[in-house]
Amino acid sequence: MTVLFSRKCEYALQGLLYLAKHRDSGPMSADLIAGELDMSREFISKTLQRLVKEGVVTSQRGKAGGFSLQKAPEELSLLDIVLIIDGNDVFKDCVLGLSECGSEEPCPVHDTWGPLREQAREILATTSLASIESIEGVRTKENENA
């Protein structure tokens, strides 16, 4: 469970990391990605289709088709993906989900969370997909069997 991102955003980030790691292998099918990342095929497919619409990923139909990165991993910050999938609200809304929380009526963690939220945004903005594609933390069957 994460504090900041939706499951859809987590899947998008993991799917893009997988595509970055395997970008020299050609298009990857949703079935392959879902199987390797232990995700729902439908969910990862819909998530990647959203990224196709945004110009981050390309898709090809057919037997040899699948998804591949349209942009170079160096050109994609983690913030780019978060904003596409979850939007900017993750950096504006109350971390506790309280609709009435704000500077006039702060929740108990409002003043502490604000600077942390800005730090998180900065980290995501300055971290490219390329800079983390070699991280072994991407959960794949490949990693589990090693």
C-alpha cells in the first residue's frame, strides 16, 4: 500500500520500468507484462493505453504487437507519469483525505505533510525512468526465480 499513488499509477510506473528494461526486445504484449509483473492483464492494458494516448507509449496490433516506449527513458520523469495517471491532486489534497483540510482548517498533519509533499514532488520531477530502470526492486517473475 502506498500513501501517495493509486494502484493504477503504481502499475503504470512498474509497466514503464519493465518496458524500459526490455526496450531492445521490441513490443511487449500486455499478457507478457501482466504475467511478469503479476498484474491483471486488463488493468495493465488499460493503463498502458492511457499512456499511448498521452504519447508516452506506442502500441502495435497483431501477433508480434504489443507496447513499447515512445519516449526515451531519459526524457520521462516519474512526475510526468504520476501527473498523467493520478493528476496533480495528489500534491494538493490532504494526505488523510479530509476535504475540509486546508491552511485555514488544517488537519493534525497538515503543516508537517506540506513540505514532505513538496519534497516528494521534487524527487519525482528530478528522477527519470532511465535513472531507476536498473533497480532490481521491480517485481518480476524473472527476479523471483533468480
